[in-house]
Amino acid sequence: MEWLYNLFFDHTALQAVIILSLIIAIGLGLGKLRAFGVSLGVTFVFFTGILAGHLGFSIDPQMLSYAETFGLVLFVYSLGLQVGPGFFSSFKYGGFQLNMLGLGVILLGTLAAIGLTFVTPISLPDMVGILCGATTNTPALGAAQQTLKQLGEPTSGAALSCAVTYPLGVVGVILAIILVKKLFVRPADMEVHEHDDPNHTYIATFQVHNPAIFNKSIHDIAHTGYPKFVISRLWRDGNVSIPTSEKILKENDRLLVITTEKDAPSLTILFGEQENRDWNKEDIDWNAIDSKLVSKHIVISRPEINGKKLGSLRLRNTYGINISRVLRSGVQLLATPGLVLQLGDRLTVVGEAAAIQNVEKVLGNTVKTLKDPNLASIFIGIILGLVIGAIPIAIPGISSPVKLGMAGGPIVMGILIGAYGPRLHLVTYTTRSANLMLRGIGLSLYLACLGLDAGAHFFETVMRPEGALWIGTGFVITFVPVVIMALIALRFCHQDFGNTCGMLCGSMANPMALNYANDIITNDNPSVSYATVYPLGMFLRVIIAQLILMLFL
């Protein structure tokens, strides 16, 4: 049986793969268990690693460092790619206020951590680890560890303090939500406030009764300063057609228009009358509306279309078809001429069957080709992210130059490529399942290594007075900012409780608390607010963890 002992305890490459795989497999299995409606998911890999380290399991230090670093880089870059398309648009409209509230949560927690450093015996590296654990933000811990290595400081204290405070960081947000709901939430706060989403399409029919637009072309009307719209069908004298931009509108024309719901009243003034029929139901059979035209979804699969503006393809005038909507990552976009197309976009095309077949040849519509991940572009993006992370940035007042490091650089590059890659004709498309796979592998590797490294001294630290101080400090950093900003969001910003919960969970990067919020709130506002706040919150916490060490260490 000596071979079996050597397989698990001799420091070899094979042993490292086995130990990490075992930790990840057990952790993911246990993460599916639910207690009081809450499951820890992939976070349980972290605690399984701690237990394995406590039981005496270890791997070669260089192998541990490599696996931890590679997992972190893979995770944060994939995360940046996912949030990149909506990162900058999240600052617009109602998302701006939610992001400012999330920024308040981050700043309060950061100020509390810095202040507690001066009134407690906790060292700054340990306090940064506590801040990362209290806010359940492992990418920020990775950035802090990279900064500590740059400064020649040990990283074990930050990892250990993060591990000790992480459990209450998860539970603290849930406890804060429960307290706010019990003591401060009014019945009016439970009413749904809809998000003002500029991308959410709305379909309506109008009749042309406004003399000011009689005998004018659609092109001329579209440039009169009214909101953006797309005319999908035009009925005249019992005949239906696909109107081009040169089509002249006549009195009593009936138009099927795609716009946004908030712009419908303005278009009613423009055209003259809006019909009462609801065209936004899921069960509408668009092909049954008329016998001559067909509505079909076409997926962009030709790489040469990636990054081009919809209007530059001139599909409407060339083929006599109309593109009414574009579905991208589950979001309906208005098909305006200026919309930049991306690989994987699903276009709703209306026209005659023969014309639609020609459009399919232009756009591709070969779903099979999209299933092959663009691995080359992923690794090129990682390389560029690591290069950015290694660039020294001189900041006045700081003796050493600041570097974004192995966590900050890849997440910045991932966000930039996700947001602007198609405009530069870069093929950045990956299926959602492929992105989730990359993120899952990266995060699991990182958490397993992090837990294994911290586990050797975890329980003895928890039992010491020092451990109790860490836990209490972490709970204060978690609980107090969340409660304060919840009250500000509810009373001063008039956000509903669903939006408030999502904002709190997103700013604290706490998907477990989001699961709880979704269980107690019937609408999807928590998830929408979480997605709006999460990208900025994740990015800022990575940067703040580095700046604290650079400024005060």
C-alpha cells in the first residue's frame, strides 16, 4: 500500500493534480447542499481546501503557486469578457444611481477597514485579507497577494485572514437583508419599480393620421429628432409590404413599429394614433399575420460580419427584408442602422422566403460553427492582460509604482475586449456554456489552492483571540455598510426592496446572498440590479485592495 500513500503525499506533478481534483470534486458536490435556503456553490471548494490543509495534505509550493495564479487569471479574464458588453452601459439611465449606491457600500467598507487598522493590533496585510473575506471577493485577494509579492511581503497572512472571515462575509449580507426587511421595509418598498432599460424593445401598431408626415419618406421622418424606431411592416389598401427607407407614407397607412416602451407616446404624436392591440406577448405567431411574409431568426456566424454596423450591410434595400430586433446575450436590442453587430447575434428578419434565404447566405446562420470556442483569442487576451498588469504606473505620493498585477490586468483587458473587441473586428464570441466552463475551472483551481494553503493554520487561528478579533472585525465591515446603504437606497433614493437587495449583493460580490434575495422576492429586480452593479464593484475592489497596500504599507 506504499504506492497509494505516495500517490497522495509525495510532492509530484501527479500528486498535485490528484489532490486539487479531489478537493474540487468534493467541494462542488457539497456546494449543492442547501441550508436555510442558501447554498455555497463553488465557494465550498474553498472550505474543502481548508479542511484538506488542516488534515495534512499539501502539494509542491511551486506547483501550488502556478495552479493558483493560472486559475485566478483564467477566472478574472473570463469574468471580464462576460461583463464587458454591459460594463460601460451600466452607468447610463437607472443603472447610474445603482452603481453610485454600490460605490457607497464599497467606500464605507474600505474606510471602515482602514480606520480599524489604526485602532486594532491587526496589521495592514491581514486587514486587507479581512476586507476581501468580509466582501467575499477572491479576485481582490488575488490582487492583494500579487501586490504583497511586489513589495516583498509575505502573503500567507492575507490569505488566512480572508479564509477566517469569509464564512461570516457570506452570512453577514443575508443577516443585514433580514434585519432591514424586518425593521425598515414598508409595504410601498415591496412594490416593483421597473428598470428603465433602453435596450428593451416594444412592439406597437400605429395609424398615420398626422398631416405633417403625409407624403414624406421614412428616411426623412426618422431624422426629425423623434426617438429611434424600426418599421417592420406596412399595411396599405389591404396589402402588406416591407418598407424601405425611401418608402413614402400616406394617410391611413398602418405601421408595425419596433421601439422602446417609453418612446411609444412620442411616436403616437408623430404618426397620429396607436392601436390597442398587444404585440408583445410571447405566443404571437408572426408568420400567421400575413401569408406573403415570413419571420425568421438568423444567427450571425460569419466572422467578417463581426464589428460591422447593421446599416452598412444595406440588407433592407438590397433584399427587400427588414430586421426588427437583435437578440444578444439574452437582451433584445433595437435594430438601428448604427448598431454594431457581433458574432452570435440573433437577428429577427421579416420578408419573403426567397429573400430571407439570400440574407442567410450573407449572415451565415450556421450555429455549429459558433460552438467551437475561439481559444486563440482567449489566450491572446490573457497575454495582453498580463502585459497590462505588469506595466508600472507612477502615482504621486507612492514610493513604488502601482501595477494592476495578475488579477487587475486580465480583468481590465477582458472588460475592454468584451466591450470593444467587435468594433475592432476581433472575434471574441464564446458560448455562454464555454465562458461558464472557463470561469468555473479557473475559480475552482484558485479556491482549492487558496484553501489548501490557508488550511494548515486555519483552525488554530480561529481558536486564538486573534482569530476572534478577525471575525468580529470582518463582520463589522460586512454588516454596517450594507445596512447603512440599504437605508439610503430605500429612503433617500426611493429604490424598491428588490433593487436594493440586488445592489447590495452585487456590490459585495455575494451570489449566495442573491440566491436568498431571489427566494424572498417574487420579481427579477434583484438579479437585474446585481448584474448592473457587479462589474464595477468587482473591478473597484480589485483596484482598491492594491491601492490600500501601496498607500499605507
